Amino acid sequence: MKMIGISQRLPYPGKRALRRGAAQKEAEAVALGVQEVANRVRRDVKAAYLDLWLADESLRLTESNLRVLEQFLSIAESRYAVGQSTQADVFKAQTQLSRMQQERIRLGRERPMLEAELNRSVGRGDAASVTPRAPALREADLHLEALRASARASRPQLLAQQRAVERSAAQAEIARKDSYPDFDVRFSYGQRDNFQGLRREDLISLTVAINLPLWGEKKREPRVAEAESMRGQASSMYQARLNEIDSMLRQQVAAAGQALRSVRLYEGALIPQARLTSDASLSAYRVGRVDFFTLLDSRMTVFNAEIDRAASRVAYNKALAEIEFLTGAPGDAR
């Protein structure tokens, strides 16, 4: 007799749905992990863009300060030539000018590296040239509780860990369901040849079998305990990550507020006052009412304030980019 048959195992009602649910949660967690990586790359691109703009702005301010210092040197040399100032003024101007030239060299050396980092982040060749625009100084609505709620609802990493908790719960329920039997259905067809002149009928059989988990308790309990332990671990990891995000949001909100206040202070008071002081010192130095050190110090105060303003603007936008990453709702940080 030649036989052919098929068989199919039918899980106890409810098992298949639990397994499908566990697999679905795992697939969702993987997709959320991909989104988390995309958000992280977006944040890194914004940070690299801001760093490149800061390098360009610092280089521009350095070039501007160099021209002013060259003017100071020319004035000091003219006054020294007619005996109205000392040679130390000329040396001091030359020294500060050399320092600014060294700073220009340093910034020029750093810029290609920052540009290459930005191109790497966006997946372009190192030869691509980038000219960044000045980052906007938009005031964002940074309410800590609203940001926390947004992170819980949108942060891919948190959502992925939630799926891990749900998957572990489904696996624990699957382990408990193992005490219920499964069913095996078999269908077979047998073709029988005639034997010694006797005609024999073909056979068709249908079998339904059930497994009896007589000793399943000893195997099931460790699996249930393992699944419950994994569920507890996933819950603890979710809570720990939630606490970490809350702490990081608090830090970034404070950093953003401080940077924004600094920019406003520099633009509204410090830089205008420093420029007025520098102009007044230059006029006073021309007529010998202040020394060269005072003149140079007032000019460097303007330069440092302008550099700090640019750095604060970048720090503010970087904080916004980090907040957008932490909440899982990326926007335009420029």
C-alpha cells in the first residue's frame, strides 16, 4: 500500500491569539527602534549644523576684530612716532593682533572637520560644501509637564519599551496556557494494490489526537516564572528610562531658558554698552585721556560678548533639538 497524508496541529483556543499578539508587539518594538535611530540622527545633524555655523560666525567676528586691532596698531604707532605714547602700546597691539591671527588659523583648521561631520551625518560626500544660515531665535513653549506628557505619548524608545512589557505579559500568559492540550488532526489516503487476484479497496483515514500534559507542571512553572521575571525587568527598565527622560527634560528646559536669557541680555544690554564703551575709549585714547590697555580691554570685551552671544544662540537651539529628541516630536531647530 502507498500512503500520503497531511497533518495539522491546532493550538488550544486562545494560544494562537496570544502568540500573534506577542509577535506583533515585538515587530512594533523593532519599528519604533528604527524611528528612535532616525530621530537621533536628526538631532545629530542639527547639532553638527549649529556647530558649523558657530565656527563660521566666530571666524567672521575674528576677522572683524582683526581689522579693528590693525586700526588700533596704526593709531598706537602714529602716537608713538610723535612721542604721545610708549613703545609698550605698540608691542601690546602687535601681541593681541598675533593672538587673533592664531585664533583665525585655529578656526580655519576646525571648520573642514565640522563640515565633514555634518556631511557624514546626512550621508553626503566630504567634498560637499555647506554654508549654514544663522539659527532662528524662536521662543518655544517649554512647559515641563506638557513635555513629559509628550514624551510618554510620542518618544519611540519609551513606546518600544512599553511594547516589550506587553510582549512579556503575553509570553507569561502563553506559558500558563501550556497546561491546556493542543489538538492534532491527520488525514491520510492509502492506495492498495490487488493481491493474488483479490481487489482491495483504497483507504481513507481521519485522526484527531490530543496531547496530555501529565508532567507539564514541572516544565510550565519555570517558564512562567521566567516570563514573569522578564516582564518585571521590562517594567523596571521602562520606569528607569522614564525617570531619566524626565531628568534630562528638566535639565534641557533649564539650559534653554538660561541660553535664551543670555542672548537677550547680550543683544539688549551688554553688546550695545560694550560698543559704546569701546568707541568712547578710542576717542579718549586719541587725545591721551586713557591708556592703551583700557582701549584694548574695551575692544576685547565687545569681541568676547559677540562670541558669547553666538555661542548662547547655538546652545539655545541645541537645547531645543535635544528636547525635541527627548519628546519624540522633532521639528525645525534652526
